Amino acid sequence: MKKSQITLGATYAMLVSGAIVPVRIVGLHRLGGWIGENRITEREVRVRSAQRCRYEMEWHDGQWRRKQIPAHTPVVASMRREPEFLNGEECTRCQRVRCACGV
């Protein structure tokens, strides 16, 4: 994962002592990285980089599972922004007759 994807209070799967366990991010560490809590042993874990986080987890039906991410909605032609040209008038942004900015 990337640093921008880590949120405080979320639980991520991490490799700790040779086992993949759920770790909840508690706060920021003063020397960089985060402070986490191992959800199995309830011990403190230092997370130095976001690369240790594999995926987000959630508690579901009495066990830890990978968090389900909503399915990606495809972009259909009606959702795309098409440039509009009114009788060959110039664009207000780039002062061109035929532009791609669509303003």
C-alpha cells in the first residue's frame, strides 16, 4: 500500500513474527511511520513503512476477513464530458475555435 492510503483507526493485514495478522493503526510515531496494535495479541507494533500493510481487514462473522471493496463502476458514454462548440465560437479558456477543454 501507499502512505496516502493508510488511515488512522483502520485495520490492515501485516506480517508480524512470521504470521499475517490484523494490526489496527493507533497513531503516528514520532520518528516516522505509525504505531499499531496487534489485534490477536493486543501488543504494540511499530509500522515503519506503508509497504508492510498488505490489505485492509474487517471483523465479520466472528473472524478477520479482507475488506470488500465496492465494485468499480464503468464509465459509460453518457457520463463522459464532451466539448461543446456553439456555432464556431471561441473557447473562453484557451481562445481557440476547436478545443478539447470543453469550456
